[in-house]
Amino acid sequence: MADFGVATPSVKVAGAKPATATGKALSVVALRKTYGDVVAVDEASMEIAAGEFVTFLGSSGSGKTTTLMMIAGFCEPDSGTITVGGRDVTRLAPQKRNLGFVFQQYLLFPHMTVQENVAFPLTLRGVGKDEIRRRVGETLEIAGLSRFAGRKPRELSGGQQQRVALCRALVYRPPVILMDEPLGALDKKLRDQLQVEIKTIQQELGLTVIYVTHDQEEALVMSDRIAVMRNGLIEQFDTPRELFERPRTPFVADFLGAANFLPGRIEQQDGEHTLVRLDNSGGLIKARRHDLATGTQVKVAVQPGRLRACAADDGFCTGAVETATYVGTLVRAGVRIDDKDAPLLRLEVPAGRGPVAGELVGITADPDDVNLFAAEQDG
Amino acid sequence: MAALTAPARPRKLLASRRTRVGILYALPVVVYLLVLFVYPIFSTLLLSLKDADGSFTLHWYADALSGVNLSVLFTTLRISAETAVLSLVFGFVLAQAITRLKPILAGLAMLVVVVPHFVSALVRTYGWIIMLGDKGLVNETLTALSIPGAPFQLLYNELGVVIGTTSMMLPYTVLLLYGVMRGVDRRLLAAAASMGAGRVTIFRRVYLPLVAPGLASAGLLSFILSLGYYITPALMGGPNQTMIATLINQQVTKENQWNGAAAQGVILLVLTLAGLLLVKVVSSLGASRRRRNGS
Amino acid sequence: MKDTRIDRRLFLRGIGGVTAGVAAATALSACGTGTSRTAGGSGSGGKGSKTVVVRDSGGSYGAALQKAIYTPFTQETGISVKVLNLDNAPLLAQIKQGRPQCDLINDAMVSHTKYVKQDALEALDLDRLGSVKSAKIPENQITEYAIGHSFYGQCIAYRTDAFGGKKPESWADFFDAKAFKGGRAMCSPDGDLPELEFALLADGVPMDKLYPLDVDRAFKVLTRLRPDIKKFWDSGPLPGVLLSRQEVTMSTVWDGRIADLQKQGVPVERQLNGMRRQFSGYAIAKGATNADNAYKLMDFALRAESQAALAKAFPSNPSSPVAYAKLTEDERNALAGAPKYYDKGFDADVDWWLKNEAAVTKRWLEWARG
């Protein structure tokens, strides 16, 4: 109980300097959880620094929520350790871990007002009445909820309820706040708005947040680092930029960048570049240097947004534009470059300069945007 | 003016037509209630105010509220209150246990709670005597353990009656509380735990307030049901546990004295309504107090 | 909207048709049985009906009646018997409204006397009840409105293993908790008339000087035993349960209940000294739909053979002395009504109780609540 957040100074209000990120807030070592024969989480390990916003990204069944629940203490790992602020909490009950948790379903106490809900964790910590009133007031102020203090949760909208839940999770300044798809139940516009709000509050207060979502865009917008999870494994744990531009597995390239995959063989390598002969079109594409031997069968991965249309026969391949869809600032085009059965090559080009259906175009890409994966690498 | 009223007309017509249709639909229910509810109550009320020669009198009430009748009335209230409290406590524990059981086991447990209801009063009495009698299971066990004072008198007194009525009320309280408890979002308790609340705190500050409405209605229900009970008190108690329903029954079936019975029936009804009102007042007081604290 | 309305009307018509059809079928079948059987029926009250509705108190007594009386009656006459178990008050209410559900009432003579006061019974035409004479039913059981068919006795039942071989001989022993240790059970007003007579007998009042009862004296004696009375029973089987579970060593009991206990192996015995007898009888409800059939069933049930048959099926004590002659000696001596026991008991005074029951009941409650 000694290291509960009671002693920490009051919540910093807008304009205050972000808390400096010092040291590890949380570390997870070789965490494993199985349900019968199914491995839900397989040897997950990571270190999270204080003040960091980390997202577990994956589709359902990827193990992201199970990992979060093990950190929260709602589910016990088969093996591995969880350390919060240097304290091993692996086998502790949830209430002894001093973490904050924001649930997808808000889970505000229906019989308490907003004020009482937010005050609840403070009363548990024996904070004095005046202090509670002050800190709850400040926290509600940050979330723009001051005028709703006396209302019951059911009198609030979904977005407001989730803001209250957020206040309740951060009012006692836990060293780490866990959020389980907190915006999952909200509509798109509100979600975008709250993404920004949560991020702002996190930065201003220097909160350490672990966030779970299946929404790539949300993960990219909010996170300092993202752990992409699949089948209980962490595929890659990196900054959004790294994940996007340097995916380490075909899955990550596909999941985050929705990349086009083209089979080919490494024909030639020099100090900076690798040249790949594409299997189907026979064209030659230049990629940045990879540590793969000449002659290796590879998958070439390029995101639709990193491909450019050029004059026919100027690029690494040529094809007819079969579809061209105008989506606001972009045109999404599908180009037939191979035989009929292969998927269309997907392009996203700025509207205005976009190709039109039926046009014959060449395709090029900056070698830096071209990723290569050994063909046997799965995904 | 004409221009103003003209457009309003069809709407009014529509409204009145809709009202008429509504009345038509409501009519069967209204008639049903009038015939089976309002009329009997009013005729009972009239009966209780009529003397043998048909003149107005209050002496049936004076009679019902004096002497042994009054003391029976107090006994009825006391036993009902004791039953309500005990069936709440045991019902809570049982319902709580049942919500944690697997569905099949929960169904089985529910069956065990409900079955005594379908057993004839005599068989039930016999069962209770086997359990609680001087030579019953409980007393034999206590005597075998040489507990001082054993055998205890567990039947034919207030303890016996309250044991009996409580067991009869348990199905109601358990079913009601079980429903309410199933309705409580377990994740709320997890949420409280995630903020650092221990089991006792979660129970006291989250769980209990959430099931409180169920507790109030279960307690009230068993209180009200107990008010009209007389078979179990007669079987398991003595004359000191005579309930008002016994007197009503005696007057009607033995003495053919409907007026006095009607007066006692009306008193029972008033008590029931008073009980309802009390719970309503208490709960709204509680709500307003919480609102005050909140703001 | 129009379509749905038509549909609904069609639907209703369909339902109506079905209902009408069912009703018609029922009516037809009713007619069928009616015509086929009215051949010998005189049927003044019941439009030639071949049924009669009788009120009895049900339970094992009702089952015995069905076996010993109703079924043979139907076999003999073709009149079917319907049974109704109804309390006095609702029955009385029905009769007063002129629509009694039952024709023949089998009830305690006390109740019949109450019905008479409410003008709820038909005056009996003894000429139509030939078996009253043939069964030699005693004079005092023949009234203008009801005829006693049997009685039950209220007596002492005790555990034979409780008093070290001693046998309670009288009510004085019943009230002597020092000589005969253990709890007692007596009946509450819910079960039967308060047992003031027994207290008076215990206090030395001779059996033929009981009425009018000295209520004060009776309660004084009852008070002496009050601490030892563990339970006031309110239903017939309860004394047996209490005795077999050793909750009490002695209880008042309806005599018919003891044989069953003994059959179950419970060591109980009855003491018929000072037994209180209460008669049950038949009467015909005022305005009975099937009055003719009611007469027939009543006549049938009062026959000595019928009374004897019932006594074999259920330990009730026939009012007809002739009936006892039709039993074997063992059967006869098992009954508390056997002629040789007759002097041991007394008849409850119906008139006295009618006048005083309400007051005594109230006083009893005050006394019992202490």
C-alpha cells in the first residue's frame, strides 16, 4: 500500500510541463497463457518506459486483450513475470497492483454520480475529503466534465461516460493506465475526437498508457510504440514509423500498410540496392539493400500509397487501369499487371493526377519504400 | 378565426378517435379490475362497517383493535418482520451461492429451495419434527455432542414459526435476489478491483448498493406474504404465534362472522399498503440523501 | 389495414365456429347420455338428471365413502355421484344465493344445526327415507333437517412405552403430569371444539352432569396442565405424528386415527373412558337441483349394510346399531362405537356448543396465549 499514488503531487493541469519519462514503468518477461490446447499468449516480452503510450494492436484472438488482462491481474499467466515500477506483481490480485483500467464498456458505477465515481479510487486510498474534492474537480476540469459532476452515468452520452471512466482511472495517478478498446463502442467522429483528447491528456500529465485496439489508424495516431500481435505472438514492437516503413514481417506490412505483394527473385545486389526480377511480369524492381543472398526467392512488398503511375514501360511494370475510385483527396486504382487470376496491383495517388480506367500505365516506386521478405517467411 | 381552427380540427378528431380506440382496448382490463379487484375490496369495506342489523358501526374495528385481537395483530407484525429479515439474510447468502454455481447445479439448488412449496403441509410438518423435534436430528446431534441445555425447544414457539415461515419465503427471496444479482454487471466489480478496492469494499460500496432495490422488494414481499400466513404458524407454533389470518379464517369458517373478518381483512390490507409506502419513502429518502452528498 | 381487419374477423369467425362446434358436440353427447338413461328417472328437480352432488370432507374419509357408498350407489341406480369438498361458509353463501353447488351435505350435526338457523336446509320427508327405520337409527339422531349417520370419538391416545407399564385410565390421569410424565397435545379451536369437557371430567364432574359446562372451572383445570401442553393440534393426523416422534407421550385424538398408527408399528394405545362423541349426518341443501337423487343417495347411505361397508373401509362409527351386527367381532371391537364401549363416552351437547362456541373460542385464545 505504501507506493500507492497518494504521495504524488496533484494532477497537473493543462499547460504544465509533461512529466519526464524516467526509467521503466512496466516490464513483461516471457508471459505465456494457454486455454487448453490454444496458446493465447506465447512468450510475450517487452519493456515500457514511464510516460510512454504503448498500443497492443491485433485482430481478435491475437492475444492483445489477454496480455492486457494478465497485466491488470484479471487473468493469471501460466508462466512469465510482470513488473510494475520494479515490483513483481505477477501473482498479485488486481486491487493490489495499483494500476488504472479503462474498459470498453465504461463500467461506471450506476448508483454513483460522476463526482462519486471519480472520487471512488481516492476514498479507497484514505485521501481527505477536501483533497478529494480538489483532485476530482481538477480531473473533471481537464476532461471538460465539471458541469456533469452531479449527474448519474446513465444521464450522460457514451463519449461523456468514457471521459468519466478515464478521469476515474487517472485521478489517483497510477503508474500505468491500461485501456481496453476504450473507444470501441463510440462512433467514428467521437472516436477521432477522443483519440486526440486522450493523447493530449496523456502527454500533458505524462501518463504511462497501455492501450489495446484493433484499429490501425487509432494505433498510429496515438501511440509512441505499437506491439503488433498475431496468434499470441508479438510480431513487431516498434514506433509507428518503423512499423509502417520497415515492417519486419509480411504480416506487419500487410496489416498496417495493406501492402501489395509481388513474387520475385533477387537478381543482383550492390552496396545500396537490391534488384529483384518479378516472377510474373518479368520486370525489374529496385529495392533498398536487404541482407538476402542473390538468387533468393522473395516477396516484394510495396504499400499502395508508395507506388506511382508513370508513362507505360517507364516503370518496373506496365498494366491497364481496371478500376479507379475517387475517395476525396485520393484516387484508388487497381491495375492489371499480370494474368487474370492474380490480384490487381493497388495504387493510391493524389486526386487530380490520377489515372483513369482503361489507361495503360507504368508503375514505379522509390527503392526506399520497397520491402523484401524471403518467400518462405509466412504471412 | 375560422382559418385558425380549421387545420386543428382533423387533428382533434384523430386524437379523439385514437382516445376512443384506446379506451376500447383498455376496457377489458378496466372491467376485469373493477369486477375482481375494486368491487370485492369495496364490498369487504362495506361489510366491515355494517352491524348485524345493517346499520353503520365501527365496533368491528374496535373489536379487532382491542384485547386478544390486538395482541394477535402485533404478533403478526412481529413474526412477519422477523421472517422478512431472516429470509433476506438466508436468501441473500443462498442466491449469492447459486449465482456462482454452474447452471445445472444452480437449477438443482433452486429446485431444493422451491420443492418444499409443493409438499403438503402435513408432510412438511413431519419433516420439521424429524429435524427440529425433541428427538429430532438437530437435538439428537446437539445432545450427542453434550452441548449444555440440549435438547432445545425448536418447535411450537416463535423460533419454530420463524424457521418455518422463513423456509417458505426463501423461494421468493432467492428467486428475486437471484434475478437482481444476475443483472449486476460482474465487470463493475472487476472495475472496482482494478482501482484498488478490496473484497469487502467492493461488496459494501458497489455490490450491495446495486442489489439494494432487490433486497428492498424481496424483504417487502416476504413481509407482506407473511402477514397473510397462517398454515405454517399454526403447524410450527403455539397459541402465542397465532396470526391474524387464523382469526379471519376462524371467524368465517367456524363462526360465520363475516363482518369481523372483513374488518380484520381491511386492517391487513392497510398494513400491507403501509408496508409498501414505508419502503417507497425509505428508498426515496435514501436517493435524495445520496443526491445531496453527490453535489 | 382493411385487409388485416378482414383477416381478424375471419379468424374470429373461425374461432367462433370451432367453439360452437365443440359446444354442439358436448351438448349432443350430453343429450345422448341423458336420453339413454332417463328411462327410469322420475326427476322433478333435476330435469331428469342422473347425477347428484354430495359434499364431504375428502381425504381418506372421502376415498372410503367413494368405495363403500358412492360406487355401489351408482351401480345400483345408474345415478352418478359427484363429490364436492367445501367449507361451511362458502357452502352457506351458495345456498343463500339460491345456487347451491351440491345437493346432499355430509357434515357434522353441529354444522347442520347452524345451517338450519340460516334456513339453508330442506325439511326432510322421512317417508322417502325407508332405511332410517330399517337401520334403527336412534331417535336422538333424527332431526327435522338432518339425520346422523355416524359419529367420531375424541379420546386419549398414549405411548405404551412412556409410563413404565402404567396405563392412563381417565382424564384425571391425562391431566396428572406428575404421575404420567411427558408432553401433552390437545386440540386447538382450529381442529375441533375446545376440550373443556375433559378438564371437567378430570376435575371430578360426573359424565351425565357435564352440561351446561362450567367454563371457569374448566379453564382453571386446563391452566394446571398448560405448561405441559407442547402443541395444540389443528388437524387429525397431527396427534399421530407427535406421538410417533415422541414429541408428546399423551394426546387427545380422533379415535379413527389410532388404528393406522398401530399398523405402522407405533406403540400407541387408546383410552376410551370419557370419550366425547360428535355425530355427522346427512342433510339436503335448500334449493338443491337434484333433490330426488339426494334423497336416494341419503337413503342408500343410511342403510345398515352401507354403514357397515363404510365402517370396514374407514374407522367411522355407524349410528345404526344394526350395522354393528353386520361386522365380525374383531371389526366391531376395533370401533370406538362398538356397543360394549357405549357407556364409556358421552355425546357432545350440540345446542350448548352452538350457543357458546364463539365465546369459548375467544376465551380459549386468551387463555392459551397466556
